[in-house]
Amino acid sequence: MAEKIVLAYSGGLDTTVAVSWLTEARGFEVIALTVDLGSQPNLPAIRERALRAGASRAYVLDARQPFVERFCWPALQAGALYQGQYPLATALGRPLIAQLLVEVAAREGASWVAHGSTGKGNDQVRFDIAVAALAPHLRVLAPLRDGMSMTREEEIVYGRVRGLPLEIKPESPYSVDENLWGRSIEAGVLEDARLKPPEDAFLWTSPVDSAPASADELELAFEQGIPTAIGGRELAGVDLVAELNRVAGRHGVGRIDMIEDRYVGIKSREIYEAPAAVVLHAAHRALEELVLDAEAAHFKAAVAQEYARLVYQGKWFTSHRRNLDAYVTSTQRFATGQVRVQLHKGSAQVVGRSSPASLYQPRLATYSAGDQFDHQAAVGFIKLVGLPVRTQAEVQGTATSEPLLKDDGHVVEVGPGGLEGGLAEPVLAATLPGIVDPDLGR
Ligand code: ARG
């Protein structure tokens, strides 16, 4: 009897050929699994195609809700942006698909799972590591990496000869992965990092030129770091993200163009569209500014970076993430409130925020009447804060000692190469008459 293998099946050319190749060349019984994370696939058609390509069974699952609630929300609460920019749409989707591969394999008694990643990207790492974490006994095969190796043309011939139900669209100029949290676009002309991405790379966002001339203002509500409403209208996670993608995308918000450090060691030029994620991260950050104490805010920024790296590198199902989640969850206890965001011509600008747990106290912050801040206390405060610096200066001298003021009373000019250590740009080229009295020091 043939061994069973569960294949993550998108319905595209690669995985349709893979169904047949796994059966024919590798002798497997193939069970197809298609997961909807919000890219609006035609699920009945994909299911039909999987079966016609030779799969013995075809699962099609709508996992949008768990995707948003169990994967996107924790990443949002953590503030996870890879290299400070990429909201990790693809990277968050992979572990969910891997989990479903594992669960379907258990249900079907399969000892293998398969996915359509190539040997060059991060996705293979994410699938393989997630499966290893959840079901170390399972074996993983990635046909495109592990032996199937066909060019697009060879795949088409292979499929035609066998009468596979190929849906051959005109070859996309890009490689795209899409889910509710964002759209990842790479390859083709985008590989020339000098060039502006052509407009046809974008599907969700308007170019600034045709974005509405007038701004829109949205009020987003959060409860313990989770978005719950837009403009006072409560929405389930999936609907909230979908709506924000529409509204912010119309204003051209959420385009990202970056050089990314792939886990496999390559630098690659990546384009993303992630209107909802970009707006939500900005709003969530603004709310945290209000409710997190300075110590937590400082430390959490480091956690955010670590969290993003971990997600990017496919380490979702690890105790490291659990541990970071525990910290993040604790920081979100007071992250409840409203944030107003203005959308206009590609930018999402926070313009107001409020929270019942706000630590921003006007009576302490104000420069006007009603100031309750103790100005005299500042004197003692500075005395102690400055104590080690004063002591060190007295005993060891001042650490930075290049004088700025010349003997003639003018400010020094630092020419190219004028500073040791190769600081080439002049720091200050001109003198500043009127500020420095030229007679000073004579
Ligand atoms: N570079 C991004 C990441 O590693 C996007 C990958 C997109 N995948 C794709 N098959 N086009 O998360």
C-alpha cells in the first residue's frame, strides 16, 4: 500500500504538478490541503483540481480567523516588524499551514507532509522547522527542492502529457504570496534594487497620485492590545483587518520597499503591501506610548525586535516564543483605549489617543497654570544623576576634549579628513558670527 503524504496545495502550477510527481515518481498517495488565509482563493475549484490531478482526498480549510487571532494579534501586540518594517505576513502564515499539515497527517495516518517551497527562501525553513517542532516523527518533502526540479516550461509539458488540470495564467512577472496580513511581492524587475517598483506590482494600494486628495480619519479601539473596533463599530478580527486593508489601501498606505536579510543568508529586494498591518502597528505603538511605563517601553522595543526575528526565522512553535509571549501579554494589560489615525496620500499619521489607563498626566506635563510638577525636586535629581559624571570628570578628565572654539574666537572648521578616524564630512564649515564673540578669549 502506498504511503500517505499531505501536500500543502495552492492550486497553482507547481503544486498541481507536484501532486502528480509525488504519486508517479515517488509512489505516494497524495492528500491535498488548501488553507485560506484571506487571499480569496476559489476553494471549490482548487479542491476539484487537486482531485483531478490525482489527490486521493482534498481538504480545503478556511483558517482566516485563527490566522488573525492566534498569529497576527500576538505579533501585533509584540510590535513585531522585521528589520523595523516588514509586518511578517508570509512568515506568520507558514506556521499555521504547517500546523494544519500536521493535524491532517495525524487524522489521515500519514507519516509524510510536503510543501511547495523552493530551496532558496525562508518559507522552506519555516515549514520544516514548524513540522519538526509539532511532530518530530513526521518526514517533510519539498518537491521543488527535493528532486522534482523542473522549469516552468517543463512543468507545463509534464502536466499536458498527463492531462493534469493546469490553470496556466500568463506568467506573472513576480512571485507573490498573499494573506490578510499582507501581500509579499518579489522577483522579476524588482530584483534591480535601483528601480522604483512598477505600478503593476501593487494590487491593494493606490499610488499617491491617484489616492484621494482629502484625508480620512479613523478611530481604532483596542482592548488589551487587540483591535476591536473602527469608528466605534465593533468588528471581528478578520473583518477589521479586511476593512482596514481596503480603507488604508485606497489612501496608498502600507507600501514597503526594502532590502531584506533572508535567513538563508541572501539579501533580497522585497516589496510588501500591508495597509492594515501598517496602520494597526502605528496605532498600537501610539497606545503603548500612553500606557506603558518608560522601563517597559524601553525593554519591549528589544523584545519586539527579538520577536520579529524569531517569527521571520520560522521559530513560531518554540518555548522561546512562549516565553516572550508571556512578557508581551503582561505588557498588554493596560493597552486599552482609542487611537485616531489620519490616512492621506500614502501616510498613516497618528493624530490623537486616549486610554482610561493613560500615564500621560496633563497636571504633570503642562507648561501652563495648574502645573503640579515639583520644579525644585529637579535640582536634587540632577545632582545625583550627574554625580558619577562629575566625579569622573574631576578624577579622570573630560572624555571628549576637542575644543570647538579657536583662539581667535571663531568656531573650528573641520575639513575633509580633518578628524581622526576618517570622519570625512565637515561638522561645521562656517563660522557663526553673532553667536560667538570674536574677542572672546583674547
Ligand atoms: N521575503 C518574505 C518572507 O520571507 C516573503 C516571502 C514571499 N514568499 C513567496 N513565495 N513569494 O517572509
